[in-house]
Amino acid sequence: MGKVTAGTKIPCRVSRTLDVGDFSILHQLTWFNMAIHSNSEYAKGTWFKERSLAGPIIFAVADGLVHQADNITELLAQDGYEIYAYIGVDNVKITAPVLFGDTLKADAEVVDLRPTKNPERFLFIYQNKTYNQRNQQVIEYRTTMMVTKKD
């Protein structure tokens, strides 16, 4: 039996503290410029009391933490697989706000690795739950990737 099986932890070796510069550049690059994310005076009147990171950007940071340093690539390579395509993301839940100074850490694990109709392709599914420095979960989701068996 291979090392890539349901329940296998994906090593996520880094965490990331997000500061005001990160917020600004990420929101500008993605055009998520709603008042809650870009207007500090407006944000003071919300229950966050300050600007928060937009949900889709939380996803981008969280998934980046999983893929940083080729964590998934190295895990799959142990059993002779390589990534072929990023297929999709399901069941995204933003569970807490991300605010200035929050440090995020991903906790990911393999959900499934199964063959497709094409004997050269497999579906690799992982679950990621990302937490802040207070150990509050901020996001969870499942990602499906297509992988191939190396010769």
C-alpha cells in the first residue's frame, strides 16, 4: 500500500502573518475592493471593527500554504505520482474573519486517491482547514486534482 492514502497528513511547513501591506496588495490584485475590505472608516462600524481579508483571498492564502515548497508534489512523488491538473474546489466555508496581523497555518490531509476511466489518470482529493494564531479555523474546503503515474 502506498503512502498517499485517506487520512495521510500533508506536511504544511510554514505559517504566514498577514499585515496591512499584504491586505492592500492582495485586494488590489483581485479587485475585491468592497468597503469592508478597503475603507477603514467604514470597517470601524462593522462587527469586525477593522478591515478584513476577502473570503476568496483567504482561500488563495490558505491554498498557497498547502502548496508552498511543493508539499503536495513531494507527497505524491513518494508513490510515483505527479500533478497533471487542478480540477476544482468544493465545500468552501469561511468560518472566521482574517484581520491585520493574523498568522495563518494550514492543516491538510488526503481524502482520496482513485483511478479515473483513463488508466493513466487519477483523482487526488485533499481537505484543508486553515487556522489563525488563536487556533480558530478561518476556512475549510476540498480540492480535487488530476494526477498521473510517472513511468
